[in-house]
Amino acid sequence: MKTLWNLPTVDLVSFSEVEETRPALLVTSTPAWNVVSSQLRGLNVAATLEATEATTDHWDALRSKISGQQLDIVYAVGGGLTADAGKHIAARLGLPLTVLPTALSVDAFFTAASGIRRDGCVYYIETQVPGRLILDLDVIAAAPAAIRAAGITDVMSIATGCWDWEFAHEQGKNPPGMEFVPWVYNNAQSILNGVLDCADAAGRGDREGLKTLYDCLAMEVQLCNQVGHARPEEGSEHYFAYCAENFTGHGWPHGDLVGPGIMIMAKLQGQDTRRYEAALEACHIPLDRIPAGITDRTLRVLPSYCQRHNLPFGLAHTL
């Protein structure tokens, strides 16, 4: 039976209000924990793991370190990699999961899947939806500007992802289960317009702007949950990012690759990109960080890359 995933329950509270008496496994990163640990004294941390790679082998090796310990809940504190690792580890341990984002950098905080790197591409494996999300807008507002609102790229990819989805429909190349649905397309455009409208406020750390960015991320994820695939928001812009990472090396922020991918693909699709560029710049997404040589090399190999990894059809296949 097909599963229609839900969103996490969200508490809009300060990290300092969190009280957890159960023995907790903390999955975090050192930079994130150093910033917020003083605000999370209410956690009963029984063990700590730090994820540094997006592979199941790495996550399972971390899990083996806490074998036999009494743990009743998992807390993931940090960014997208931490959330993805926390989802995988919590699912394998059969424990509930609470996620505390320290920046609105990706949509991974809300999804039932974890992104892993394999054979030079990103794949998504089913894990679990966090049961609870604690959203401290003051913590997010204080995050470094480059990642504070970088999750805007996972909503703005609707611009190019939906274009690809409709293009594939016109070419008769959407596979079964990913058929083009006009009302879904139209709803995605509304979400895209919402995030473009809030970009200035979210980028400067305004609480209402950040809350609207969260709303758009959540609605984008739930729309994809309802249709059972990510075609409305993932297309050639993400394929570009996945491929380019083979040349830039791992460790680049997600938005630093997807943001340029949106701009490049939207232009190739013939879209007016002025509003997209303004929104990305407002959220401090660097559009010139990828060297021109890497961009050119990525575009040259992108069609064969898409075919090799069996990515859903889009403009990238035809370059």
C-alpha cells in the first residue's frame, strides 16, 4: 500500500524551553552544538553522535557505537545532514525523533526520506518523519546569513522542476506514477509565489519572513507527499547540483549548488529569471561561487549523467 506521509508536529518555542527527561541520543554537528548547547540544558543527553558523511555505512557505523545503551528518544540538532542522519538512525533504532533546525537551510527537516550519496549521485531512502520539530525563530534568525534561509532553494526549484514536469508530459516521458497533474502544478506555483514574496524578509532574519519560509517549505513537502513523488519541485536544477558536486567536492552547502542550478536551468528553459535572481540574492545564496570551468564541464556531461542515474526526464537530458 502506498504511504501518504505527514508533516512533523511543530512547536514554535525557544530551545531554552525544551525539557526532556528520557535518556536521549543527540545527533548533531560540532559547530551547531557549540552555538545552541547553552540553550538546551533541558535535554537529558545520554549519548552523542556526529554525522559527517551522507552514507548509510557511515550512519550505521555511528549507530554501532551506542549499541546496548538505554536510549528512549533521538534529538537531531543542526542542519540537513544532521536531520537526515537522525532520521535514519532513529528509524533503525525504532525510536521517536525530534528535530531542532539551527537554520532553515533545506526541506529535509520535514520529509520521510534521507538523502544519501552513492555512485556520484544523491538518492533518497525511506526513513521516518520526525515526530516533532522545534522551531526557534530567534536561533534561525541568528544563523549565518549564507545558510539562514538557504532552504528557499528547495522551494524555488518549483520554478524549474515544474517546467521539467510539464515538458516531460508534452514529450510523453513521465513514467507511471509521475503523471502531470494540472492542479498540483498550479498549487506549486502558488507556493513558489509565496516564497518569492518572503525572500527579502527571510533573508534579513525577520521572524515573520522566516515563518513564511517555513510555511512554504512545509507546503512544498506536503504537496509532494500527497502525489507520492518530487517532480513538482525537483528537476534539472537538482540534477545540475548532484552532478556538479562530483567536481566541486563534497561539503558544499546545498543551496550553493541548487541556487546556481535554478538560474542556469531557468535561463535555458527560456524563463524570465529576474525575480528568481533577486530572491536568491536576498537570501544570500552565492550565484558565482562555482567556477565557470566546473559549470561548463557539468553541463557537458549532464545528459549522460541523467541517463546513467535514471533521473526523471527534464531539460537536462536534452542539452
